[in-house]
Amino acid sequence: MYRLLIRLLRETRGQNLAEYALLLVLVALGAIASVQELACRVNCAFEVAGKALATGKHPPGQSISCNKKC
């Protein structure tokens, strides 16, 4: 039993898999956060364009603000 415990402590074959899994989770969380930010900004741009088309009173060079907090 003692030899088995020593062997398990010294063996590092499964360690790489755990590191890759943690790295994959980190990359996935970063991608989700950036996609949500991008979606919010695109939604805001469409909202501004819709307001400008609906009112028809948007003079060139002036910006319409978005109500969403991105």
C-alpha cells in the first residue's frame, strides 16, 4: 500500500490533462464575457439606428445615445 501511495505522488501523467482543462475553462469564460459585451454594443447600435429611422429628425454629425449600460 505504501508503494502505491508513493507511486501515485510521483506520477505526473494525469497532471497535463487537468492543466489543459483549467486552461480551456479560462479561455471559455473570457470568450463568453467578450461575446456578451459585443452583443450589448451591437444591440445598442441597432437601437440608435432604429430611433434615427423612426423619428427622421436626426441631423448629420449628432449622436443619439443608447439607454443600455454595456
